[in-house]
Amino acid sequence: MSEHNPLFSRRRFLHCVAGAGILPFLPVSPVAAAPGETITRVIPSSGERIAVIGMGTWRTFDVGNDVSLRDARTEVLRTFFEEGGQMVDSSPMYGSSEEVLGYALQRIDSPPLFSATKVWTRGRRSGEEQMARSRRLWGVDRFDLMQIHNLVDWETHLETLLADRDEGRIRYLGITTSHGRQHEELERIMREHPLDFVQITYNMLDRAAESRLLPLARERGIAVIINRPFRGADLFRRVEGRPLPGWAAEIGCEYWSQVFLKFVVSHPAVTCAIPATRRVEYMKQNMAAGRGELPDEPLRQRMLKEL
């Protein structure tokens, strides 16, 4: 992705107005795109827009040295980009996923990549070495987004990432959690530090973030990435064997996966969801959720009653 010259001055401005309580009155992104076009959302700290459906790699890209599986994941990634995707999220925690991503990226011409990974270790030097290794594995000069994974040694790594962002070694910084028990600490960090992104769990069954974290992200001008939008396979098990409701066609849904994703990305605080898949056909289904109409609030409430 290209670098935006006003990034840092705009970031400072937005964090100032957030502290003054102005951000809730800034315009929000529309809930639909023109037919066939990818829906995008604004990254508040820069004004850059990004597609609302990204791609996770937990488990799905951890295939080791098996060339046939690596080639299959390359086709999944290629389809993601062809269908309008940008953000690819990974972590050193995910086994061979970063190495497999690097293998796949080498085989795709000019991918519109928004690269997002994490630091997941303790200590400043160990963190710096881990991030350098991730750059080598991905084959990138710098990451668009570097995140502190599950708040591990966050105070140490935040100091490093703030310097890296200011000096252009990364474009954005963030912190992630997939544990509800960390919400209170994450809320405090969001209030006290100049984050660009947070990554949290949110789906039709796990909605604790609606009460405080998502409103706070809007207030503070922090972009939000959603992990586990399907809650593993739990949501699919809930609707197994059931036909789609009649209202699904009104928002362009042909599969339950699209219903689940459209619920997530229709929340006005959500910037991008990162479902993961091993299969090209499922990738196409996921990416179709990032086009057309999104549900309004009355329909969102109706959707929840289906579970």
C-alpha cells in the first residue's frame, strides 16, 4: 500500500480531537457500495480506506513444507486479492503461516497487500529480532501494521512500535486480544495511548465488545479488526441444515457465512474482519460479503433472533 504523507500530522490531530470528545460527530463510512464494488472503511488515524473483509491465517496457512499444500494456499491468497481483499493478518504464533505467506506472495504479481502481523514474545531485543524475522519470512521491507499479540509485554513493545511508526519502519501500530478477560486492560490502553488499530473478537455470539470497546474505538479514532467472526465453526453448527431466512437476499447473502460476516462489518466501529479459510470456494463466499448492502440496525437485531 502506498504511504500517505499526512499520516502523522493527521494522527496527532485525531488523537487531540478524540480527547476533546469530537470524534463521535465525524461522518462515518456508508454501509453499502455500488453494485459489485468492494465496501471499504476509513482508518481513522490516516483517512486511508481498506476493504472490510480481510484474511486471517491462523491454522489455515500452517502447512509446513508440503509443496502441494503451499500451492493450494497460494491459490486461496490469489483469489483473496482478485476478489478485492487487502489486509492479510498473521503472527509468529501461527506455526509456519508467515513462511507460507512469503512463499505465496512470491508467486503473485503485484498483490494489493496490506500486511499485518504481530510481535509475540517478551523483551525489547527479542521483539525486534522477531519482527525482523517476520519481515524476512513475508519478504516485505516493512509492515503496514504491527500489532502486540494478546497484550504480551505490551509496555515494552509499545515503546518500540511508537518509535518504529514515527520513523517510518511501520505504518500503523496496534494491540490484539482474543480473550474477554483482557477487555478491561485493553480499554485502559486504548484510553491512554495513541493506537491506530485494535484487534478483538466479535461475532453474533460473542458481543461483549459492543458495550465498551467498540464505542471507545469510535470515540478515540481507533480502527478495529475483528478476529473469530465465525467463532470457529460454532455459528455454522447453530444453523446447520437450516435454509437462509427470506431477508438474507435483501442484503445479497447466499450463504450463512455472508450473513455472519455482514453482521460483523455492519457495526459502524468495525474497520475489517479477518475470516480464515483453506478453500478457494469459501474465500469467494467470504469476499462476497464485502460487497452490496449491509444490514441496518433493525435488521441486525432481527438477525440475532435467528440464533
